Amino acid sequence: MKKDPFIQLLSVLFCLAAVMGCNFQNSGNENAALNTNASNSNLGSPAANPESATGDARALDAERHIADLYRLHDSKKSPFFQTKDRSRVDAFFTKSTADLIWKDAVQSKGEVGAIDFDPLYDTQDLEKKNFAIGNASVSGDTATVVVSYTNYGEKMRITFVMKMSEGSWKIDDIKYQAGHSLLAILKEAYGNSSNNAPPVTNVSGEFEGTYRVGETTCTVKPVKQAFEIRWAKGKGSEYFFYKDANVFESEPDKSGGRNEFRFDDENYNSGTFIRADGKTLPVSRAK
């Protein structure tokens, strides 16, 4: 039986409509899946890690602390060498270190104390070039910041050791590239505590106590048949022996030369220090 052409056309159109409807529905489902995956991808990749951000902030705070210290120091408002504002010292240093810095300033009374150099540049003569504050290295409640610069062509490196105190960074020590440190110098001059007692009592009539030698200081302590000398800037001890009259001489160095203290009076209050190379420096007993 021959089919009606009109009915055949309707059947074809119906089938095409059904196929197109299925494709449209599948396309919608695929788009929905893509949107869902994109949303899930965004949730799985946060814009920033909170712990990392906190660590970066702590490091930046440490670096700013050092930058502020240098800014005040260079503008003649340094916490060092002044006796009018203790808060300037406390703002930058831990209490134990601040106590020693303040004590050195007060006891020196405007003269040269245990800190006989620029503590932020580790020099007495400064020609600052290529100055840079490095990135802070933070580990728990401690941090280190390295400062570098060039002084008369010599590359200098200074390391600040910091501790977290009551929510803010404070400097506990300053270490220098030659091996000495600010805290070691102060402790050598004033003992390991921040009390008001000097490490050695000055006794008139005895070669003992604290002396000013040129622009530095030293402490003298009798040890058996010798006298132990500890310099404010330096490591270890040097031993002197009584020679004659009011003269004390050191052990010979590698070249055979000796350093000497030559006093003007029998109470050993003033005199001259003669280095092995012949240079002379004035000596006086610290008050």
C-alpha cells in the first residue's frame, strides 16, 4: 500500500525535532557540569595562605624595626650614647640588653664607654655606600636581619638578632663580622647581669679595676702572679706582669714585642699605655 507523502513528511519532521531536543538537553547538562567544576576549582585554590601571610607580616615588621632604628640613628636621635630618654632604648631592645646600653651611657657621663665605636656600623670612621637591609629570617619568636654596606671600599655585614616581646620585635644582640658582638662587649664591661655593681671594684693603690686607655676601656683583675686584662672591644684575655717601679708589661707577642702600662703615681691612677708598635695612649682610672 502506498503511503501518503504528507504523512511521511510529518514523520520525518517529528523525528528531527526529537533528536534536536535530546542534543539541547545534553548540551545544557555539559555546561552545568563545566560551571560546577569551575566553581569547585576556585574553592580548592584559595587566593592566599593565611599562615604564609602572617609569616610575611612578621618578617616585614622585623625589617621595619631595623629601618626605623637606622633612621633615628642617622638623624642624631639614636638610642645610643644619650641619657635623657630611656624609652628610646626600650623601644628597640630587649630589657636585659637595654639595661646594659643605658648603663654604659649613664656611667660614661658623656665620655667614651664600653661602646667605643658606632654600634650600627661597626666602625669609628664612616663612609656609607650601598646600604641595604636584607630580608628577615623568622623562626618562632626569634628573627635575624642582616644589614650590609660598603665602608671605604670594605664590605661590611651586621646581623641583628631579635626576639618577640609582648607582641613586637626587640633587638637582643648585634653581631659583627669580625666575631664580636654588642652584648659580649657590654657583658664584658659590666658583668652578665644588668645590676648596678661593676664587675671589678676600683681600688686606689692597686693595679685593679676599670681603666680608660685612649678611646677604649679595659678591666684589670689580679690572677695569681699576673694581671688579667680584658678589653671592651675584643675577645679573650691578655696577661700583664709587674716589671719594676710603676710598670706592668704583657707577655711577648709573635715578634717579641710587649705592651706596657707606665703609671705616673704609686696608686696607679694615671699614666701611659705603650703598645708594642711604639704608639702611646693616655691611661686613667675610670671613676
